[in-house]
Amino acid sequence: MENKLVVGISHGDVNGIGYELIIKMMVENRICEICTPILFGSSKAAAYHRKTLNIENFSLNSIQHPSEANVKRCNIINCVDDVVKVDLGRETQESDDAAMIALQLAMDCLDRKEIDILVGAPQGCASFAPESGCPSLFAKHYDVRNVMPLLVGEKMKIGFVTNHLAVKNIAESITFGNVYNKLRLLDSCLQKDFTICKPRIAVLGLNPHAGENGKYGNEEKNIIIPAMEKARNNGIMALGPYSPEALFSGMEYSRFDVILAMYHDQGMLPFKAIEGNRGAVLLAGLPVVYTSTVHGMAYDIVGQGIADESGLRNAVYLAIDVYNHRKLNMELSENPLRHYDIASNSNESDLNVEQIAGVQNDE
């Protein structure tokens, strides 16, 4: 394949399952058929995990710069001191430092366009300090305020109004501006990154039964619904708010292109229940493409050879797809086709999706 994308892969926490995932994904070299992978990490750590897992016939092509990458091999840039200590199953200051060194070098290469996209293996939240996590780090680095982790699986996509917050702080962060801005971001992301022309967004409520007309809380009535109305007035197809128990019962969620959850567990729990750890995370709102896995370091199974690499592989596939979709959209915007309004005589409003979807709140 000509003009394959150069994919940077940050090694994550050397004490977690990241290297097992990377080795399993790279061992047969099939990934080189669709891209040129460059691991930002440690040859010593890779060798340690390979030996622990008893994996034979695996090697990496060591290079100093992305321009030296062998398009037929899995490459590695050693960016961590060879004396890095691997302590399986424990997050340590050394493992956090090693994860961040690799990620920052990969980001620098991404900024210089020496790699096309970046995929991160799992690393601990503590490694991102003083930032609160990966989204905050990237938002600050690229000077972007509206960034969102978007969970992407085969059956659903889920975004978030808030992310890693204590439960007691969630309600105060559900503001009109936050909900509206996240709706705008989702609409733009699905159009540009997934080529969905008119995304249908299901919005979850914050309170039980989506507030039930104020009986269980007023956030829906006073904040979420007004934000949705403003979004609809600006051409965004936002529907709801829905009770999670109604939306995720059966296959009702499949009637929407994406779901906007109010907080972390509200979206992460149904996603993992339905998609498992095979999904991936896209940081929506960035000028670059960064993806990662939906799961963490899984310290409890490190070194046992049972970690499933499909999530990391899907993160690579997702990053490639998003990059290509953005490129296609840019080309189309530079050479737009003439627009024809084929629905001008239709009796069905674009915003009458509640009837189309057939999703009702639980009473």
C-alpha cells in the first residue's frame, strides 16, 4: 500500500498490560500492511515483557527518527532510559515518568508532522499531573477549550459533558454552556471525523427518569432542555433528555448516531457492558488525531498473557479512519459539489426524530 500513514504509538505504563497489547498487535507484522507503526518506548521494557509472556520471533526495528522508519517493519524509538525499572502490576513514579516522556516525545513528533496520528497505550491518571488527565493535557497543549473523550464501538458512540469528577461535583458542572458546547462538538465531530451528515444525538438526563418534570430534580428542565433547544435552533439534531434505563434497554440506543452522557459512569458503564474492552477512545475537538483504549493498565492480569489487544488495534483503526475522513472532508470543502435540496417537499421535519426513534422516557 502506497502512502501508508505513519502511526505513533506511545507505550503507556511499562508496568501495565500496554506492552502485551503492543507485542500481540505487532508480532505477526500484519499491521504494517495498513500503516507504518512507530513505538515510542523502551527496547528493554519490550524485551522484558516479551520474555515474561514467552513470545518468540518478535523484534522491533530500532530507529532514531521517524524518517528512518522501515515501512515493512514495526519500529521503535527508544525515548526512555535503558535503566528503567519494570515492576509488573504496580503504578510507580518511575513508570508514570516513563509513560509521560514517551507521550510528550510522540506529541512533539506529531506537531512537527513527522508522524500522522498518535495512539496511546494505557497509562495512569497520576502520570498526567499537574493536569487532571489526558483530555486536559491535550486541551492545554493545543490551546483548545472544548475537548471530549468520545467512546467509539461497533454498536455505539458515547460522549460526555463531564469526565473525571467526584459525584458531589457533577451537578454544578452541568451548566447550559457545557451542555450546549458539547452538543456542538459532537455534531461537528461526527460530521468531520465520521462523515455523518446530520448526526442524531440522544441526550441523557442527569436525574432518575430524566427528572420526571422536576419531580426528581430541575437540571433537565432548567439547563439540559434549554441547551438542546438552542442546539436545535442551530441545526443540531439533539433529542431527549432520555432516561438511561429506557435508552439502553433493548436496542433503543442503536437508533442514534451518538449519545451524550452527563458524567463518566453514566456513559462508561453501558458502553463497556455492550462493547466490552474492544472499543476505543477518540479525543474529539483536537486539531490532531489521538486515540487510545477504553480500558486501563489492568495490573491484576499483567504478565499472564490473557490481555486482549483488540482494543488497541481498534484504536489504531479508528485513528486511521478519522485521519482519512478529515482529509476527505477538507478536499470536499475545497471543491464542493452543488447542493440540491431533495427534501424540500417532505412533510417530515428533521427534528421530528422522537417519533422516528420511538424512544420514550420511563414513567
